[in-house]
Amino acid sequence: MKEYYKAIADFHKKFEMKGTNNEEMTFRLNLMTEELGELAQAVTKGKGKKAIVEENIDLLNLIIGNFVSLEISSEEIKKAFWEKHKKLMSREKKLVNGKNFRISEFK
């Protein structure tokens, strides 16, 4: 994670994003929505693994950029990831709609 974080932090620095709308979460959410749409097209139009990987990387870059924009360190990300992972691993798998499984907090 540290190398990915540094790469995206370097990208933000190179393009002088600090203090601009490029670091505002509403703007970033719109970018992520656009990229998610591109991923959906790659999947639904059968564009293949390479295109799907590329669109996922676009999303990953934006997500890491969110952390950079919010000045959340790679160590904080690591801690939050493992806390959430532990929570997810404690959940039960449940069949929904008769064919798909969900791992959610069912209440």
C-alpha cells in the first residue's frame, strides 16, 4: 500500500492539486461515479479482463487519491483496513434472492 500511496501522492504533487477542487470529496465522488460507469460498461459489454483491470485501477487510484486529499496516512489506511476486515470476517454468509450470497450485517 505504501508504494501505491506514494505514487498517488506524487501525482497530486506534480499536478498541484493541494487546495484545489481536485481534492474536494464531491468532485472526487463524481469522478468515481464516472469511473464506476466505465467499469460497468467494460463488464456488461464483455470487453475482457484487460479493460476490467484498467477500470478497476482507475477506481483504485481515485480511492487512494481520496486518502491523500484527506491527509490520511498509509498507516491509518492499513489500520482501518484490518479493523474492517476483522469485522467482515466475523459475519455470516446469507443467500438472498435465491441465488446470490451477501456478507452483510443482517438485522
